[in-house]
Amino acid sequence: MARLAIRGGTPVRTKPFPRWPQYSEADVERVCEVIRSGNWGGFPFPNRWAREFAERFAQAHGARYGVAVANGTVALQVALRAVGLRFGDEVIVPAYTWEGTAAAVLFEGGVPVFVDVRADTWCLDERLVEQAITPRTRVLLPVHLAMRFANMDALNEIARRHGLVVIEDCAHAHGGRWRGRGAGSMGDLGCFSLQTSKLMTAGEGGVVITSNLEYHEIAQSYVNCGRASETDQYGRRLVGANFRMTELQAALLMGQLERLAEQNARRADNARRLTQGLAQIPGIAVLPSDPNIDQEAIYQYVFRYVPAERSVHRDVFVRALEAEGIPCEGRFYEAVYRSDLFPASPTQFPQLVLGRERPMDYRMVHCPVAERLAYEESVWLPHFLLLGDEKDVNDIVEAVGKIMEHLDELEGVDAGVKGVSRTSRSKLERDRAW
């Protein structure tokens, strides 16, 4: 008789986990206040709530200045524009991240250069960065991924030696602290996403923080259609765009910021219980602890699926775990250069050709750790699973243990939607675009 739910057995859990996003009546009243005011947009800039939110957010992360923007990808674009990225400049990015990290570089005329990640943090491997630096390199763009931080001390030292700028992608790190410093305050600028799934959200939105006034002024100008910044001490002028955040979003985000510390603490407590439980299950590997993290920001709880026998693929394991009532994903992120969501070609992005004997060809990139995580080992659990109680954590551990104990039942099971590409565009079609 089958034990696993995917084979017709009884699932471990049928009760829903805590919902996300969460809100309070104070949030509803604040948004209603904005509606009644008639002042809904991002102009005049910075508007009342957008100004207050950006200032409080920056202060909470240890930076002097903040700019609220339309989304996280735009936040990266704004930061790259602020540091003076030129057409054809190279930007070092981790190979394992959301495609938008590299796409923002392309949108601003830069060339993403992919470097592998560390197996113990899933973040940019600082030990490999210097090998990728060329005379064209302008920016290091580390991503604090899932539940760990990139080694900012090492990356800042590399940047200092080579005269580079550091922009932190903090889309997963709201409220996190590493060696006494807030996420986004350790590099020259920090960029956050406020998309629906993130630790803080208004459906969409983003923030750029910095302690450099010149960068802040350029960011304000770029976001606000090229208009002069409030302080305008540096008098920089540029062609801008409308990347402003609306007042409705900013008002909603005030409550999100107020609840962030308590929610992060609850996630961290439950994550510790989950780690203790999963660490006892053969074939499951948890991330080692990082003593440099003062305050965890767990956007997704991640672990590795590493059974002794590889007869059952990770994607099948993930499908089985969902059948047991545990929301999860395997191919949450891909190795960016292999993703169907990153069909970067010289035809669309001519900077990939500029000054090169041969165009930058991302089909030739190979980052083994990123590929192993993306396609064989990584399992991602959404952060709202950790907003509940001890019973929720126990159910996750029980479901994982149940599957690993009965892996034989999964032999022959198709990976289903968990094993297919996220778009209908085939690799062959992408290759032909070159």
C-alpha cells in the first residue's frame, strides 16, 4: 500500500499555512486616507508617504538616504545609472539569482559577467571574483540570496583594490544585518524589491539606499524624469524616466516596515527548529550557520536534496512534497545564463559585441555550483511557512522525512510542471536567435 500522497496515500498536511501578504486595519485606514486625499501618484516627488517610507527604510538599514521606486529591477537600474555605468562596462553578478539582476545590467548598457556561487551560502563566491575582473569591469553586484549574505568584507576589499563600485542586490534581505551592518548599507548602494512574494510588499515597488549624497541625487533625478534632485548640490543633469512609487504603495509599506522586525524574528526562530529537524534526515543537507549574521532575513528557507542514490530527481521530490501539503519549488531560480528568461543576444544588446573579437556568448558559460543547485539539489520553501507555529514546522519535517523514507515509491513518477522550462521558448529557439 502506497504511503506517499502523490501515490494516493494520506498527505501529512491539509491545513493552509499562514497567508501572505499580511495587513492590519491601520494599513487599510492609511490607504483610505490617501484615497480620500486625492494625492495618489508619485508626483510631486518625493511625495508625502514615499518620502517618509524611503527615509525610515534607509535609516532602519543604516543608510543616510533612500529613494522609493517602481520595482526591484528598476532599483538596480537606478543604482547602476547613479554610479556612472557606461555602455559596454562589465558588471560581475552571481550565476545563481533571479534573471532580473543581470537584465538590469543589460538595460543600462552594461555586460553581465557571471561568477559562480559558494556551496555554503549560495551567494557570489568572493574567491572567484578577481579571476573575472578585466579592464572593462566597473561594478560588483553581489546578491544576498534566500537566507544568507555574500561576504561583503572580502568583496569590498576586492573593489577597493581594483577601483570598483559595489551595489548590493538585497531583494531577499529586508531587515537583515551582517557583522553589525544593515543589508544595503555595506556597499556603495543597496537595492530592494517589494514585489508580492518579498518580505515586505505593496504588490510591486522597490527602494534604493545609499550614504553617498551624489549617488542619491542622481538616483532622485533619474527616477523623476530627469528633474533636479531636492538638494542638487552636485548639479548633475541626465535624461530620466518615470520610475516613481505611488502614494498608495508607500502608505501600505509603512505598516509592512513596522511589522518587519517581529516577523523576521519569528521566521528566524522557526527556521532554527526546521534546521534541527531536517538535519536529522538522511539525504537532506541544510546550509551551515553563519556567525556573521546578526539578524536573519529569510526570504525563502532553502536546503539541498542529496540522496545517496540519484534514481529520483529533485523535481520529483518537490512534486511529492507539494502533494504532502507543503508549498515548495525546486527550479525556483536557474543558472541565469541557461534560463529561457535570459535570451540575451548581440542583436538586442549590442554592448555584447562592442570592442570584442567575438560577441559575449553566454552559452559558453559554465558555473558548476550554480548549475548543481538549480537543476539537481535546491529546494525552496516560501517564507510565510515560517510565520506560523511549531506544528507548522513539525509538519514540514514530517513530510520531508516521509518522502525520503519512501523514495522508492517515486521511481517512475514524472516531474510534471516542476521539471519543465518556465516559458514555452525552447533552447533551440533561443540558440537560433544568435
